[in-house]
Amino acid sequence: MTKQAQFSAEHRQEQLREMAGAPLDLLVIGGGITGAGIALDAQTRGLKTGLVEMQDFGAGTSSRSTKLIHGGLRYLKQLEFKLVAEVGKERAIVYENAPHVTTPEWMLLPMIEGGTYGKLATSVGLMIYDSLAGVKRNERRIMLSKAETLRREPLLREDKLKGGGYYVEYRTDDARLTIETMKAAADRGALAVNYAKVEELLYEGGKLKGVRVVDMLSGETYDIFARKIVNATGPWVDTIREKDGSKQGKRLHLTKGVHLVIDGGRFPLKQAIYFDTPDGRMVFAIPRDGKTYVGTTDTNYSGDIVHPRTTTADRDYILTAANFMFPSLKLTAADVESSWSGLRPLIHEDGKSPSELSRKDEIFIAPSGLITIAGGKLTGYRKMAERIVNLVTGQLQEQGGASYPGCSTDRIKLSGGDVGGSAQFKAFAETKVRDGEALGLTKRQAESIVQRYGSNADRVFQRCTLLREEAEQAGLPVDVLASLAYGIDEEMVATPQDFFVRRTGAVYFDIAWAQRWKQPATAYMAKRFGWTPEVAEEHLRRLDVLLHDAATPAASE
């Protein structure tokens, strides 16, 4: 298989057969950002690595975050200085290695009477934050007067406003960060397959030696063996630990976070804001692609892990918070176009509320040899991966294996990130947009492709040229079909949900676009994969459920 074919949805079964054909050095269970990071790090260091994910890559927590690579001011309040320092430095690395999916975003922290942060606390807190996080000189915090704060964001309430702090966070597309990391691992030879569920753990003499995997799309089963097995399944880590009989001591504590998406015409935010809510929590409002998204909630969760829903109570809480800080808007439920709901897999601590629980990660080693990583944050994924791979290579060396090099992922460009570094991305993007326009695409279509795919934009543009006739026959704009075909060929898009939810983010940020093109896109996929009409209809039904749930909150959990 070529590198591109290796990550094609049409070659999933070949990948599974290859994983089952000979023992791996490392098998990772879980294809979120942490699992993807582990696969990239391990494969880069010379371990023969496989990864299986029971849904699509990033379908759990890793496509449902606040979409920020951020240092986390709130962790200063919890005195977690080491965590602030680590994730602050990490975001600079992620930005450098994938500037097409990560971008600096100036964040305004309005100070209000009786709010969480007073003037002194804000100034000192942001100064410590800048220092710990190693913030570049031109991105260090600025303190603003009331007038200057309102100039930057006129929608803010005036009556209680005292001023503001201005500092830099980094916005990301979490689902695409996950897929670009996974593609970088696959490019280096890692075997990674979505819709491959671990049904059973396989033992020899009480030690974990492998897993029985079911291909959720074909129903076939595969036994995959590995010298080391890592459980990086996020909200499902305790499910795997239970299978292993090793769920003892610390356990997961799931909390739910909801975000609402409102059209930018109705919520014309000029500036990302991190603001107080009436109950003393803090919430983000962030402009993105002509929309404004607001979140998040932080509530205990014990419902369906696969499909957490936004409830009317979640929606109303966020609308109340937004109207408290932006009273002139008078937002109502009718203004909400879409929403998403994600779970945080935190480590339980007795007596602590959801917002007080630590976001630190922890590693558990079971008597069977199963290695589990739990907790953690999107921003810290690379360091979490480094710690796991250090542990795995250390164990393999102790057991008489070869020695392995240290981590080098801080210097590895993710797929699509080969744009000449963050400093050159703007110039790179301008050149590529002109290339897209020369092919007959509109400026907006070309910009969308370049922003989404970075240095892989040319591979999508090639398909724009090759698939013009086919796009007409399929009833799809050529840029949509080119993106979908690229997704199938090189991003393991196996279902319509993969494309509309995670590869493009359309279900959240352009739900009308997803509704418009869902049927012809599904018909094209049915033709590519040889689906029966019944199978195609079932895939469309599942996408419709996600579209409905994004637009319509549930009455209760």
C-alpha cells in the first residue's frame, strides 16, 4: 500500500488483516487526540504500532471540546502552576507544527463588578500566566480601560464593566487536529482503523497479550496481538479496565460540556470573550467562520456515553449567561442554529464539584500489563503521548528489547502542516487560494479548502480538476465532491457522519450546508463503497439523527 492508500477507507480491512497478521510492538485502543498522539510518537521511535477506534477518529471528546489550545487561566486559581506551564508551551508547538488548524486568538477578559477576576487579580494572574506559559513578547497581556474594553467589544454590558484584560489563546479545529495527527502517524507506517471495536481482551498466563476486534462495518472479527497494549479511550477507559478486571482505586468522573452556535448576524461578536456568568463560572464566546459559539457547561454526567445530548436546561443556562454579559442581544432559543455536547473524562475526587476537578492526566498500570491513560486536556495531548511512549519503551527495554530514541514529536509537522512554519502560513495560504481560483473555484471555496487542508490543499485541488464531470453527475459542487473524495481516499471517511461532522465541522458550523448536500454525498459514497440501498438509507438516517440532535435539545438527560 502507498502512504495515501494506507489511510483510505477502502483499505480498512487490509489494515485490520495486517494488524492481525503479526504481533505489534504496541496496540493503542482509542482514536481520539491522545491515542493519535501516542501512535505518532511510538511509530516515530521505531515501534510497530497499531490503533483501533470503535467509532470514527475523534468522535468522542476530541471533536466536542471548546476548540481551544489554551493554557487555562482557571488552573491558576487551582494553583496548578505546572499544568499551566506545560500546556502553555505545548500550544506554541502545536501552532508551529499545524498552523492550518491552530491560530492565535486574542481573548478579552471583561472585569465586572462582583466578578470572578478583579483588576489586580486579573493583571497579576495574566502576568503569571504569560511567564509560566512562555508567551511571546508580542502576545503578552495588556490591561484595558473600560472605554478601551468597550471599543474592542461594543456588545458587552456597560453598567457593571470596570475594564478588561487582553491576552492570547489559540483556537483550533479539534477534530481536524486529531485526524492530521493520525495521518502523520499513518504516513510513518502506523496502522490505524476506525469502526473497529475491542470486544474481548486476550490473555496468556494472566498477562494481556491481545484483543479481539469486531469491524463494525463488515461484522468480521480479528485477533490482534501486541507486546504492549494502551487504553486511551477517554470516557470509556473504565469500560476497558472493567473488561480487564483492574478497575480499582481511582475511577473516572464524567462531566458534560455543551456549546451553542449562533449566526454571526444575530451575535456579531468582534472579539473572543472569556466572561463571568451569574453563578460565578466562566464561559467563552468565540467568533468562527461567520458564527459565534458560546460555552461551556460543566455538569455531572451518567447518561449514554456515545451520544450525550444538549438539553433544554443546558441551552437555557448558556443563553442566560450570554444575555447577562451581552444584554442588548436578547438571545432566545430560536437563535440557536446548532450545538454540541462532549464529555470530560476526569479523575474522581470525593467532595469536589465538576468545575473543581483537576484536568491532570494519570497513568494506571494493571497487573495484567494493561496501561491506561485517563484525564488530561486537548492541549496536553503530545506530552501525555510522550509519557506513555517513554513508559512503553522503558518496559520493552527492561524486557530485553532494543533501545529506543527519545520523543521528537515537538519537531514533527502534522499532516497538512508543511507550510513553511507559522510565520509563512499567511503567504502560503494566499498563494494557494490564487491556485484554487485559477481552477475556477470561488475565493471562498478556495479559502475553505486551504484553511482546512493546509499543505494537502493541492491534493484536493487535483480532485477538483479530475472530478468535474463526476461532480455534475453526482449533483454536488466540485469543491464538495473533491473534499469528500479526498476524505475517503486519504482521511478514512467511511460514513457520511465522518465527513459532515468531523472532517468539515459542517453539522456544527454550517448545518444548512450539511442538510443541503447530505443526500447526494451519501449517494456518491454508496456508489464508491457498493452499499445496498438499505445500507445507504441507514447511514443517511444516522446522519439525520445527528443533525436533529444538534438543532433540537432533549427535554432531559
